[in-house]
Amino acid sequence: MERALTLYQTTIGKKAVVALTGVILVGFVVGHMLGNMNAYAGEEAFNGYAAALREVPALLWGARLLLLIAFPLHIYTAISLARLNRSARPQRYARKVDLVTSQPAKWMPYTGLILLAYLLFHLAHLTFGWAGPFNPENPFDTFVRGFQDPAISAAYIVGNLALGLHLFHGVWSMFQSLGASHPKYDGYRVDLAIFLSAIITIGNISFPIAVLAGVIQ
């Protein structure tokens, strides 16, 4: 435990924690999006998917517990890492040459803040029923009637655009943080980052757009 805590205090240790918690969060986001795809199959399929999750409480609460640990640890460590990097060079460079990935990296704090706000709104809307229409007996009804409100749909679209940008840099840098980087294969890292961020962004944004367009009713 002492060695683990000592490693965590280093830049390498913090990057590894951000990467590992990022893997958990990416896995959840992908699974969540695929599950919501049941909306295209109709009310019965979507509600059946929601009911199936509740029928396995060990799996549901296990996933929730893992997220409750991974999400705040990801945020805290990312902020701690940024402070550590800033303290290592208190003065700005006289001349700074940006790398190819520096721009997405610069956006990470801002997309992270947008994502935090989006997550809180998402929970308030679909989990606790504090924002927008809510029918605990019919998740599909909550899903559709919520996205029929242009303001709610706009919030989801903005949130998922931020998610896509955050994922792009996160997935790209994840392998490097875990020591799985090589010039020969770095091009594949970029391809994977583009693919995952694009698929997740398009998939999630398609839900409010499909409801507003009357495709999902």
C-alpha cells in the first residue's frame, strides 16, 4: 500500500490512474450507448432492456460502485496531475511549439467541466426525475418525452460533443500513459481514438435527433 501511494504521488503514477479509470469510463459509455440503441427497436425492447438491468442487482450495483470509485478518482487525479505539471514549470515557455495533439489536450479541462455538468443533468433528468418529464414505470416514455423538448435535446447534443472531444484525446493518450506506445503503431492509436469518439458521439447524438425528427416515437 505504501509503495502504491508513493507511486501515485508521481507523474507516471497519476497518468496511469487517469488512464485506467478512463478505460473503465469508456467501457461504460460504450455499453450505455449500445443499450440505448434498443430505443430504435421500440418501447418494448427499450423497457425490456431497462428491466433486465434491474433484474440483476449484483451486476447493476457492482457497475454503479465501480463508477462511483472510477469517476471521482479520474477527476481528482486529472486535476492533481495538471497542478503537478504546472508547479514543475511555474514560468511559461519563452517560445512554445505546439504538438499535433496539443490542441485537444488544451480542451480537456473545459470538456471535462462540460461533461461534469452534463452528467449531473443526465442524472437529474433520467435517474431522479428532477428535470423534464419522468415516468419511473416507463423509461421509454421518459426518454421520448424528454427529447421532445428542444432545450433538453440541445443539452444532450452539447454534452456529447464535449464527450467526443474528451474521448479523442483521452483514448489517444491512454496507451502512452500505460506504456503501450511505439512509433510503428502510433498511427493506429489515432485511428482508434477517431473511431471510438466518432461512433460514441454520433450514436448518442442520434437519440435526441431521432426523437425530434419523429423517427423514435
